[in-house]
Amino acid sequence: MSVVFFGMGLYVLILFPEEIHMPEKFRVMFGVVLLLYGVYRFISLRIKQRQADEERQFE
């Protein structure tokens, strides 16, 4: 899921069609939020995976 959010953020920032009228400041803000949320999801997923791996090692 993190890849989807990151990809959508890049799409909104770089490849967003001009036919859809959206103020540039809003487009940039929305794209950055999607990118950051994708990064946050990826980091939280990695932390949970590491914790699960550590718990399996101690069992």
C-alpha cells in the first residue's frame, strides 16, 4: 500500500493532467502529503516486520 501512495504522490506532482483544473499550490501540497504518507507507511511496516522477526527469534 505504501508504494501506491508514493506512486500517486509522484503522479500528482509530476504527471497530473492539465485538463483537470486544480490550483498548483493545492496540487503540490496534496502530492507531498501523499508522498510523505507513503514513506510513513513503508517505515511503519518495516518496524513491525523487524519486531515480528525479533519475537520469532526469542521463541
